[in-house]
Amino acid sequence: MSNEWIDVCDRDDIDEEDVIRFDHDGRTYAVYRSPDDTFHATDGLCTHEKIHLADGLVMDEIIECPKHNGRFNYKTGEAKGAPVCVNLRTYAVKVEGGRVLLQAG
């Protein structure tokens, strides 16, 4: 996979302390806007049972899976609570011209 930058959305499409689902090229991502107004991205499915994380709850730097309440640090991908034990993959994100861009590679 290349290291191309993919246009995700307008920066205002994601509220602070929230997450959206983004699908591209057969993959699902979760894109986050932190309380300190930075943007981050991870794989979009929980490593436990492949549930969409965009349906979960964002609290500070944590995304909580909506099915079994497993938690990850969305900035680092680190699994933070049972039942999840496999980290999420993270992706580079930048904002240019008011657009949120994700580096898929």
C-alpha cells in the first residue's frame, strides 16, 4: 500500500472528543478529534470482535468499544482494558486547508 494522503472530511465534520468512520479501498478507519483539537486515526474495527469503533465513546484519549467496553488509547493504539489485548494500528493524520487527510500506508 502506498503512503498517499487521502481526503477524509472537513475538519468541522468531527466534533471535539468524537470519532467518525471512514471507509477507503476496502478498509475501515476511525478518525478522532481530541479535546485538545488534534486529529488521529486508527483501524476502524476493534481487535476483539471486529466491531466498528466509530460507534463507541471517546473520552479524553480513549475510545471505548460499544460491544464489550474494551478500551484503546487512540493516539498510540495501545489496548487499555479487557477484553482487548491486541493494539490498534494507527495512521498519520494532518489538516490542510481545513480538510482532514489520512496517510493510508
